[in-house]
Amino acid sequence: MPALLIIYHSRTGGSRQMAEAAYEAARSETEVHLLPAQSTEPSDLLAASGYIFCAPENLASLSGMMKEMFDRCYYPLLGQIEGRPYAQMICAGSDGENAARQLARIATGWRLREVQPALILCTHAQTPEQILAKKHLTETDLAPCRDLGQAMAAGLQMGVF
């Protein structure tokens, strides 16, 4: 059975909620694992058939903890996961585009196959207090995350990807 791996990093809870929403929706379609970036090892990625990466944008770039996961896992997996499908979700206070570009460049180096454009959820947090505050995403915010999780899992299960 194909397995979907959802890797996330979250400091204020937004990205965690997005990843959990995708996870819950995907569970009905295929085997799925949800791992924090700091606990993810190359063997976890090697065992999966496809991926959803979910992280916040921090200071106009991919969060450090997610980047650290890629730093740790990149070379041990180089040439071993080519062609596998991936999607990404970014939780951002503004546009999130730079974080999405950074993640896509890393995935391109692994020769992963992007199966949908980045899903960017904008919280509009602009002040230090808003940025550092615990995030409480609405059901409306999380609906596209659920859709993405379910679509990725179904695509893996049906062999579409």
C-alpha cells in the first residue's frame, strides 16, 4: 500500500493545524504518517511514496527547522526518491511566496514531482504580537488543507502519481 508522509514545522500552531487537517483527510484513503521536521529521518522519506511538506514562512524564507530537516536528509537521499510526488503548504503572515520557492528548489534538486502549486495560507499577521501569537485557524482556512491531503492520498492509492 502506498504511504503518504506529511512533514511539518510549526512554532505558533498554524502549520501544525494545516498538517493535521491534511493528515485527518488522508487517513481515509491510504497509509499516512505525520512527523515533525525535527524528528524526520532519511529512512522516513525513503519509506514513503509521496510527501506533503508544511512549514511557516519566517522572515521571508522557509522556517529554519524545516530547512534543517532538508539539510540533514538531502544528501543521504539524493538519487533515491526521484519522481515521487509532493505538495507543499505554507503558513505565512504575508505572501509566503519566497518560502514556497525555496522549498520547490530543494524538491527540484531531489527531482521530486510537484503535483499541485503551493497552498499558501495567509494569516495577515504583521505586528510582532500577531506574528508570535498562537494561531487559531478556522474551518474555512483548513478546508483546502483537507482537500490537499485527501487528493494526495487518493492519487497515491489509485496510482495517479
